[in-house]
Amino acid sequence: MSTATVELVKAIQTLGKTGQYKIGFNQSKKLVMLGKAKAAVIAANAPPHVKRDLKYYAKLSNIPVIEFPGTNFELGALIGKPFGVSSMVIIDPGQSNILDLAREVSGNE
């Protein structure tokens, strides 16, 4: 596992404990379209239409997108959910540094 991946895993775990987020494609898409999300996270095995649509609307709203290198079940487990999470949006990062990582990934520093 790369250093960047380890940092991302820690940031998502911290977000799950201290921040505010919404999970699920419909909820994520809606908040990204309204510009109410600060960043989006998409699991590596998310369906193609989820990746395509979220990236498209995030680009229009100037919201960074993080592609989580693990599966939807790994992403769900990181935030304490007993089910897969293919996409999620960050409303408040809490004590995590996930927004800094999102800016680095998207190149919008």
C-alpha cells in the first residue's frame, strides 16, 4: 500500500468519526449538482455510470473527486458501515485532512 493510500485511509476513517458526509449515488449526485459537497469519493469498483456522472457534475461544480483505490465494501468498512459504499460526498471534513488530499489529487491547490 502506498503512502498516499495509507493517508487516504486514515483521512476517511477520521471523517467517518468526526465529519459529516452522505453516502449513495443519488444523494451524492444531488449534493454535487447543488454545489453543497466539498469533495466526492468514489470506490474503484463503482459502476461506470456512477463514476462518469459524479465526475461530470463535480467538474461543473468545481468539486474535487477522490478515486478510492479499494472496493465499495472496503470504503463502507472505513466509515463503519456494514455494507458497500460506492460513492460518498463530504459536507464537513471534521478533524480529517481529506479536503487537502482531495485538492492534491485533483491538482486544485
